Amino acid sequence: MQFKFYYLKEGTRVFDRTELLTYFQANPNITLTKNGDNRDYTYHHPILDFDAHFILSSKSAIPHLERLNPKYFDVNFRVEFDIKLPTYCVELILDIADEVAKMFKFAVYNESYEDIVTFRKNTLAKTFDIWKNAYKNKNEEEIASFSRIDPALLSQIYNYILRKPKLEVLLDKNKVQISDYFFMRTDKSRTAFVCMAWDGEDPFIIPPGIDILFYSDSKSPKYVAMQELAVKADKLLKMIDGYGNIRMVDMKSVGKLRKIITKSKFAPLTVELKEIKLKNILDI
């Protein structure tokens, strides 16, 4: 299902389409697909791998347009994207939608509104969340096939993924492991576990939200609960100033941490975990 909202303009349906085209062409992540007289400007996020469609159509697509304030004219331009998208991704889409609205002084309409309203990003984000939760309640079987991470935590994960290239430059990825995430779950729960791997040799970054550290030493590989490890090795896990909840184990602490992991007893995993993809994780 697609979440949709529509642009309208007060007093006229005329706006500078050439300027809109120029704006979209300046974004390397937007491509144009033509379907007859309809134009679909598709935004694809190259890192987080999601799409949004900015569609110029040949005729009105607003349901029950005759019921809306007649001083606003439909410009046959709408935005739509997957109703299951995490809110973090939707906010990135709404950043673009907000720029377009300001550029052409567009108002906006969604089917849940009584009438046309001024474009406000926060209002649309809340509207989306209401629709998404309603969709979840009506489609429990479909949603159950996806894993789940808390919205605030998933936002931290996405934010780290986007900032990772800068960390690779700041900390020199050849000297420090700028850790990647991987995700796991059980068959009996939708809850996704946030994981990372460490070989026991190099200094490394601990991204936000890690539940499990996989110690990938060839002699004694093991999964360690990060909460337990943090209790035993708190002084070795140093915060990086200015980068939020990101910690680092430096070269001086590598040996000490390796010893704690190999010599200490940690609670064993009591469930069987399987790896899953980030794109199969929702925030609902």
C-alpha cells in the first residue's frame, strides 16, 4: 500500500514545471520515468535503499476533490511511498517534499484531512504514523513476516549508517575497524537483535544499539551480550565526543578486552538465531 498526499495551489493551477524539472535533475538520486502523459520522478536513497515517487499526472487523482475548499486548485502533482517505511526514511522524503512546497507555495491534502492544509512536515509525519499503525492493525499477518526494532533505536542505526563514511575518514578505516551492523532474530519473535563482529585484533567502533557482539576469533568464537560485556569492560569502551552514542576500543585496550572476552563467563545463547536483512526490519 502507498501512503499518498497531494499538492494544491491557491488561486491557480499554474506553476513553473521547468523549475521543478531543474530541481529534480539537480538531485542525482532522482530519475524520471514517463508513462504516457504522466511523469514519475522516483527518489531512490542509495544507502538506505528505499523509494518515493513524485508524480505529475495528466489528470486529477484527488478523491472527492469537489468537497474541498474551491479557492485551491489541483496541480495534478502527488507524492507516494510505501506505508511500511520506517519513520526515519519518511522524514528524509518529507525534507524534499517540504522544499518543493516552499518553492511553489503549495498547500497539501491527505484523505484523512477534512480539508486542504498548509504544508507542515511534522503534521504529515504524524499523519503517516497514524496510517502506518492502522495498516499494521489491519494486516497483522503481513507485518508478522517482518522483524521489528524500536523507532528511536532504528533511527540511531540509520543515522550511524549514513555517518559511517565520515567516520572512516575521521578515524582512518585502515587503523580502526568502523564496524558494520548485522541483524538476527528467532522464529518465535519479531524482535530483531542488533549485532556486530570483532576479530579480537584491531581497535574498533561500537555503533549505537548493539545487543550482541560476535567475537570471531578462529579458536574460540562466541556471541557475547553487549550489556554483559559493558558491565565487565566499561572503562575500555570510550565514548567519541560529538558523535552521539558511539563508543570505541582503542589499541591500548584491545588486549584487555580480548582477555575479558576469552577468560570471562557469559550467559550462553538460549535461542537459535538466524541472520536477517535490514530491509526486512520495520519500526512497527
